Amino acid sequence: MCLKVIKSDLKKELPTGFGKLLMHSSDEKNSIKSYKEFNSLISMNEVFINPGSGILPYEIKNIFKLVIPLQGVCAERLNNQDSTQVSVGEVQMIKYPDVAFKMEYNPNNEKALNYLILEFDYKRSNSKYKSEIFNLEYKSQNFNKILSAPIDEDENTTITLKAGNFKKDAVDDLVTNNNAKARIVYVINGSISLTNTDKILAKSDSIFYSKKKQLGFKAQEDSNLLMIEIS
């Protein structure tokens, strides 16, 4: 079982030629993948790309990806085709079942790009490359389902993304689906405290939780939360 909070100021930072990466799914001690409930998760990173810069083309295969802009517009070009763009207030779901060469870049020459990216193992041999963009609608005082998709051949593992807006002093539970074997919560803005613990999550903090037991929280201020469930 896992209850792990990764604070924004303790994330592993990887400087790059285009900006930097903040690694949410690992810290100095261990990786979240060491917990079996999260073994389908490849990585969860916060990416910063300087104005007019980008990530050089690289090969990708058997990946299910969620791209969630936090600031700016994220553009992707696959196999030298036309680019797709996703903006703040949207989430891009991408399936890469076959080998592809892609690049991600910041089309704005003046403002930096910041986005959250989650990658999972994708094992559906009969599927094709697919990119879909969804509106990131935050349901008031509750979690709203944005998307849901199976990522393995037998459809035994499904990724579901939810979003919620909670006013200051609102109380709720992070266990919204008893069938989920694991969940990740990311604070877009605001802050929450976890019930019966001394843990407080602020903006850009994340929590990895794999128990089915209820885990209550209280909004310390108006807060927008993302929840990724692995069922």
C-alpha cells in the first residue's frame, strides 16, 4: 500500500537545453513504480519549455499519454505531419501503439510553456495512433470525469481523469471510486490538508495513494484538483 506526498520544492529537477523537468513520480529515495499498484505508470513530470524552444524529435512506442498545460500552449508534431496544439483549460489524450517520431515545442516566442505530462504503458496491439483534446471542466465541490480509456489488451487496466473545484473549508474524500486500485492527485492551485494526518498539499504538489480506505481532505483555500485513477 502506498500513501506518498511529493512536495513541489522536493521534486527531482533535471535541467535541459530547452528548459527543465520536475519529476513527480520519483524522489531522491525511490520511484512510485516500486509500488505494484503504480507499475503501469512510466512517469509523471512537470515540463518547462523556454519561449520558442522545444524538445528534439525522439522515438515513442507503446505509450498512453496525458498532456495538461498549466501555462501557455503545448504543440506536438508527429512524423513531420501538421502539429496539434493544446492550451490551458484543456487536456490532450494521446495513444502511441506503433513506433513514431515526435517533438514537443513552445510556439510562443515570448512566454514560457509549463505543462504536466503523465505516461503509462500502452498494450493494445489492435489500436492506432489517436489524439483527442478534452475540455478540463472543474465540477464545483466534486470530481467531474473528463475522460476514461483502457490501456491494456484485456481492458483490465483503465486510466480515468477527473477534475474538481473545492471552495475554502470544503470537506470531501479522495476515494471516489472503490474499483480504482491506485490514484494520483495533483493540486493545480490552492491547497488542501489530508484528514487525520499532518500532510498539506499546496500548488503543484502531488499525492500517490493506493488504499481503498477513505482519505478525507479539507480545502485550505479555493482549490482546483486533478485526480488520475488507475482501475
